[in-house]
Amino acid sequence: MGENSPLWTPSEGLIAASAMTGFRLWCAEKFAVDLPDHDAFHAWSIDARADFWSAVWDYCGVKGNKGTRALVNGEVMLEAQFFPDGTLNFAENLLSSTGAADALIFRGEDKVSYRWSWDHLHQMVSKIQQAYRTMGIGRGDRISAMMPNMPETIACMLATNSLGAIWSSCSPDFGEQGVIDRFGQIEPKLFITCDAYWYNGKLQDVSSKVAAVEPVLKAPVLVVHYAGDPEALATSLKDGRTLEAFIAPYQAKTVEFEPLPFSHPLYILFSSGTTGVPKCIVHSQGGTLLQHLKEQRFHSDLKAGDRLFYFTTCGWMMWNWLVSGLASGATLCLFDGSPFAPDGNVLWDYAAAEKFAIFGTSAKYIDAVRKGGIEPARTHDLSSLRLITSTGSPLSPEGFSFVYEGIKGDVQLASISGGTDIVSCFVLGNPVLPVWKGEIQGPGLGLAVDVWDDDGKPVRGQKGELVCTKAFPAMPIGFWNDKDGAKYKAAYFERFDNIWCHGDFAEWTEHGGLIIHGRSDATLNPGGVRIGTAEIYNQVEQLDEVVEAICIGQDFDDDVRVVLFVRLAPGLTLDAELDRKIKTKIRVGASPRHVPARIIQVADIPRTKSGKIVELAVREVVHGRPVKNKEALANPEALELFAGLDALKM
């Protein structure tokens, strides 16, 4: 297929049958407006935000009371209020289905597998809710969890929100300081943990970590059985109990749902925290629900009964996104552990066996599958799979090509981008538009996304800051312990007045799609020219010799020079020939300005728990500055490889 042709184009039948088209036609009729195509629909969704978000509520059948006003102070981002008179309960909307059909399917590598019906999920939520109530947990209380991505985690979260309490989670691979740095700020009334977990085929013990965290959090500990001995861990703690004992006194009954304001806190999520203590980002129950319903029902065409999978941990916002699939009646396919244990086919085996409709993952995983020589298109029946989504970092053009050549030729590929800040996406897929190589299909409905230059002017055909120019429901309520809102305002509204500046370096394409070139705070400026790191990675990672790379700007000789660090395939050494090959690849594929001044081989590259490489932390180390929160990293020891390198002095 030529470079000037889309990789995938929806058929007329798919377009007509999509929920996106159905919703557009419904809005046109309901509001008596002319919406002939998607561009017109998107423009209307921004211009008439009160009507649009009210329509999302009605069309998706949200349970609750919408109230009389949909939007107040809509032109002032920090004062905008969506549905200020409305009440609803997030958990009630996720538990709207009942019956014996599968609600949750779980695999823990190749060690554990089981499934829960909708009725069983209701029963578990009811018992946990009653036990919470006995503890005195209610509105505004925080519950923190260091848990695998398993059904019990979802049941504990739903019971939390059913009472108006606030949920916050991380994965069990976080170090003890990482757990304390996050949950210590929000003072939970209960701390939930697993007894142990599996990773890469090995049993990982958490007992010493939990013992260290308990006295700092000063909260009772609830131990959920997964891979170890819950009774032994619970009894070793000052105030520990097992989930089994916690719910034993209660009989399942109908779950009760507390009616809550639209803007009531639902989740506390955390920034990566690689440059300081993580920010505690508070998201609302109504804003999260409406945004996720919009993204899943319309942008992902998710339907009741679909198998929805996302490879994620409970420390990444994609877990929160995945869980919302219950509100559409989807069956969630959960996985915990390494995606390469016992081998690189484990997730594709799962997809084929359970007939996934949607397979969500990270760009890094797609690249690892490609470099591992794994080709599911030739080994697995993926006939049920209609959508693959990729996020975490920009998906390279070669990653796009590989999906169609190595995974499935007739699938919609949606590169998506947003983040923890909005617990959702600014730009994402669209089932009624074509997929172009290397491009995100377009902005989300109801989001006034644009790209601005340094002077705050919209630009086309050149790179700039990704912004959102009008308020939207999934904006955070604020940051925890930020009473005057100063930290929140500084994070997103300092660059441009009354404009959300997301911190991504982006570019519109001729097709109306977008390309994310990396984080703007990691943008390189050699000779005063702004360069996105993703442009360099897109070239380097095409080379079989390079497993992974990280790029920074180093202050050097009164300028900034580009330095590229590479992790090579086993047994390889960076010699003059490979150095030339890498530089030539970058020069030809990107531009001479992108060619690094130095290329340096390293044994490992530091990354966050969700797999994102940490350019800013490496930049700090290279310049001899302290990295404030190494606990946020999955492999903090890798940072030491970048300190005091002689090659950086030349």
C-alpha cells in the first residue's frame, strides 16, 4: 500500500452501523442542527458544549439526575461547572448489568485464571460495601490499594465509590517509598494489598514492604489472596485482616448507591513523580463517567458483550479507563504480570481464546513484539478483533505498519494520547475515519484541541504546544492538599491564560489528524530549533541493532547538543560503523538537525512503572542535578549508568 493511501478505511457499512454515526444523527434531529459529516459534528460538539454533554448523558442512558443546568461559567476554564445540579453514582452506572454472563475474566500470567459473572460481581461489591460501612467508611474517605489488575480490585473500587469514598491505587511492584509518597499524602482510611504476585514466572513477596508501609499510613490493612498466604501476612501486621474474613459476616444483598454531586471526587491519580513528590490529581465521578462513555461508546464503538482488553497495571490511568467499560455492558479481560511470560504469545493466546473485540496496549509493547519476531497474524485467530489501541508514548510509523503486516490486516488501529491529568484522551481513534500511517485519527468530541506556537497562535503544518481552549468535564477537580489551587493552575494554565496547555509537542496533519512528537518539556533545542524526541526514536527504533533509546538535550559549550543513549541487542557493541549507521538513519529519515552530537551505549534505560522512558530524569542526572523521586521508577538503578560518563565531557 502506498504512502499516500490510508492503512485502513472503514467501509460504508461499518460507518453506517457505528455508534458514532448513530449519535451524530440523533443529535442532529434532537437539536435541529445540520451535521452532515464528522467535522461538522466535532465543531458543533465544541460550540454547543452544554447540549453536547447533555446529549452524551441521555444517549448513553446515564443513571442519575441530570439537573436543569448542563454548564455554568463555561468560558472560564478554572470556574466552569458541568451539571452543577446533577447527581449520580459512578458505581451504579458500572453495575447496571446483571446475570450469569461474564463481567470479568482474569489471567495472572499462566499461573492463575478465573472469571466472575455480573451477579457474582454484584455480590462481592455488596459484601465489601457492608464491611466498609461497618468500619465507618463514607463520603470523602480515601481507600488506597496496592493491587494487581484482578477482579477483587475492581470490586473493592466499586464498593468504595458506591458510598462516596475516593479510590486510589498503584501496582504491587512499587517500592515502599513510592507507595508512601503517594498514599501518605492522602491519608487513607484503609489500605488494601495482595499477599504476593507473579511477575515473569516468579513469585514476588510483598510482606516486608507492607510491614514498612503500615505504620506510616496508620491505616488498617486488608489483604487480598492472590499468589501467597493472606492469613500469614494479615496476622503479621498490627491491624491486618484478610478480605475473606472482612466480608465473612455479610450476606449479599442489593448494592446501595449513594447519590453524589456530579463533581464529587471519584479517583485520586498520581503524576509520575520523577522530578519530585507525585502530584495527587483528583478526578470527578461525573466527568470521568461521561468522558469514558464518550470515548468507549463512540470513539471505540464499544458494545454490550464485547470483550475489552487493556494491558495495564493499577498504577496507570488506563486501568481506570478499562474499568469504565463495565458501564457499556462490556466484559473486561484482565491480565496481570509480564506480557512475555511464559513467552511473547501470552496476550495473543488470551485474545484468541476469549475473542477480544478491542486490544489495548502500549507503543513499547508493539515495538517489542515486532523486534521479537512475533507475528500473531500468522499464528492466531484474531477474527473477532476489530480495534487495537496504543498509548503510553507515540507509536512510530513502523509500529503502524507492523500492526497491519504482523498482527491483523483489517483492524482499526487507534493511537491515542491524553494522560493521567485528564484520566482520558485529548486525541484518539475514530471508527468513521481512515487510519493514516504515523497519525492519530483526530481530537475527541467535545474537546477544543489545537496546536499553538510560542506566541499563543494556532499553527498548521508546524509543531507546537497541544492545547485545549475550552473547558471540558474530565478536567481534574484539582490537586489534593492544594487549597488555593496554585499548583493546579501552575501545572496547566501558566503558559497561556485561560487555556489548558498539556505539555505535549504536537502537529496537525494534512488529513486532520495529529502527530505527538513527545513531551514539550523534553523538547530538544539545538541551535534554537525545537525538535521532538519522538522524531528521533521513530528512526532509531527501526534498526534491529537498537532495542531501546533515550534522547536528551545536554548543555554544552554555550549551546544545547543532542545526546542519544542506546540499549543494543545482546552481544552488540557500539562501534564506529554502527554509530555511522544510526546517524545516517536519523539524517535521512528525519533531518540533519536531528542527528545527535553523541551516541552512547548504556546497559539499561530508566522507565516508569507504566513503561515510559524518563527523559527529564536522565537529563537531571547528566547535568549533575538530583532526581528527587527515584521511587517512581521501575528500575531506578539504571539512572546511575548516566552519571559522570566521560563521553559526555567531550
